[in-house]
Amino acid sequence: MTTVHYFPKGRGWLSPKRSTKGVRCGFTLVEIMVVVVIISLLAMMSIPSFQRIQRRSRSSAIASDFRTFATVFNTYAQEHGTWPADTDPGVVPEGLEGQLNSTAWARISPMGGRYNWEQDQLHAGVRYKAAIAISATSDAPMRVDADQLRDIDVVIDDGILTTGSFRTGANGDPIFIIER
């Protein structure tokens, strides 16, 4: 009975070469280059997906922060009959020190910048009675990414930045409107 070999014995694709004495010599340069090219192509295809997942994760975290903070501000307004006074970015408004998580409020947001309470402020020609913005500061620059803003808007409301509760305000800062 005869065995049929499609490759010369010991010389199949990715099989190590053998010297005349039967000692392994390793893979050929072409075989190694093929493997490197395949791994590179797989990495190139996975990077955009990984970046999209990261962006959506940041969007969900920001939307959750906006909702949590808005609940605290709404509670304050119900109890006091008015909104807290306007503050600088990262500064907890007076009267909310025990209610608002100061660490979460003062930290750099997932997209950069700091959370900023805005009471009776003008944004893009429209005055809002109560809103939470993310504003760039000297120690917390903000990367404004249109895809990121759209993702946040999809999570919060309608996915259109010119309508709904989430919009872009002055200087392109993202704002979450609590009361118009």
C-alpha cells in the first residue's frame, strides 16, 4: 500500500524544515511573514470595534451621571421652590453639599471637562432655567467628538442634538436641560 503525499515529506505549509540530518531548522521567512500579516489584519479589523465600544461605554456613564445629578437638582427645587445658584465647573452648588456626591461632581467627566451647574444661563441663543453642562477647564480639557455627543443623545433622548433634553450649548459644550 502506497501513501500519497500532497507535499514532499516534512515540507507541508508551516511545517518546520528539516536538514539532511533530521534536525529542525525552523520556519521560513515567508511563513513567518504570512502569520504576521494575518495577525495584523485581525488587529486592524478589531480596533474600530473596540473604540466604538469604549465610546458607547463613556456615553452611558455620562448619561447616567446626568440623570443622577438631575434627580438631586429636581429634589432641591421641589424642597426649596427654586433652583440652586449658578456655580463654576466642578464646584458643588451651595445647599447640595450633603445631597450631591461631591467626588462624582468634581471629577473629570468621561469625555473630559467637569460637570457644571447652570441656572438661568444663555446657550446658543436660548435661555435655560436649569441645566447641567460639561465645561472644559484649565486642568480638565474636553475632547468634543460629534460621534460621542450623538451616542449620548441616543442614550438620553432622540439622537438629534438640536432637539430634546440633551443638546450642544455655548462653545459646543454638551448640556443636559432640566427646565427650559
